Amino acid sequence: MGLWKKLFGSKKKSLEPEATSPYLPEKKNDVEIIFAEKFTQKGGKFIYSEDIKSTDKFFKLILEENHWTTKDIVCFDSQLTLRFGLESLPDTFDPQNFKALLIGCEYLIANKGTVLICHHQLKEFKLEALPDFFIVYSGLDNFVNDVSEGMSQLKNKYTFQLPTNITTLNVKNSKDENDFLSYGNSAKNLYLILQEC
């Protein structure tokens, strides 16, 4: 009897089919899964990290993959600069002299697979004036369903002074570049490091 259970399992299968109804709402994926699917379908590189040690490992792998050093990375956030061991920025600099920009984000927009950012991440720079590669560092608490929810959350987060330069960061897609309707699109090559804790 023990061998039978090992081979075929001990669970009894229900003979009744699972009830479905056109009136029941469809079972939906979690917002994190929807975002990850959309983001990677567009060509973004989604990296899930369980802890700080894993994040450091993945960050080093991104640098190795692209043959970069920490001197090739620009970051406007002093906490992220310190966290990833980057050099502080001089008083005057051209961000296009760097190969990648390391930023945090405001929100991760699930239904579009995009990243909502503002002047807190970009300072006064337009996307066109920044490097082609972005490394976005985020936690699990930044997911929202859509841009509307992201904007509402942004209003609540910055109640006294709404940020400027609010935009969504899109993944650069080579097939879109050949489409003249997307001319002027400031999409970037995106890495997203999503850290659990």
C-alpha cells in the first residue's frame, strides 16, 4: 500500500468539476505578476531579490554583463549612491558621459509594465538627456494597478507639493524604433531590481 501512495499519491480527486459561472468575476493575477509579465514582454530585465546580499550580487552582475564599473553609473540620490558604493557627483557634470543611471521610483504600473517617476528621480533633466540604460531599484510596496492609481497615490504621498516632471519610463523595444509613429519616444533599456526586504 505504501508504494501505491508513493507512485500515485494519496489525494482523492474530486469527481465533480470545479464550478464556474459567467456571473463570477474572473480570477485575476496578482499585481506583481501582471507587472512582471508586461515588463519582461516589452524587453525589460526583471530581477527579483530576496535580501540585500542578493541585491548586491545582482547589481555586480549587471555591471559585469555590460562591462561597466561603478564610475560608469550616475545617481542623483545620495542614499542610493551610498547604498551601492558609487562616487558622489561633482558640482557640474553631463549625465550623458555616463553609461547608466541608477534611480529609485515612485510606482510600478502593472497594466502597462512601466515605471512612474518624477523630478525626485530625474532632477531637472529630461529623459532624452540621460543615459540609455536605467537601473531601477524598488521595493514590493511600489506596485499599483494603473497610472490613475499611481497619480492618486502620488497626490497622497506629496500632499503639500505635487512633484514636477512626472512621467512613465518605458522599456526600449527595437521593433518600436522602426515604427515612425513612435519617433521621439524616450524609452530606455531598463533593469529593475525588486528587493523583498
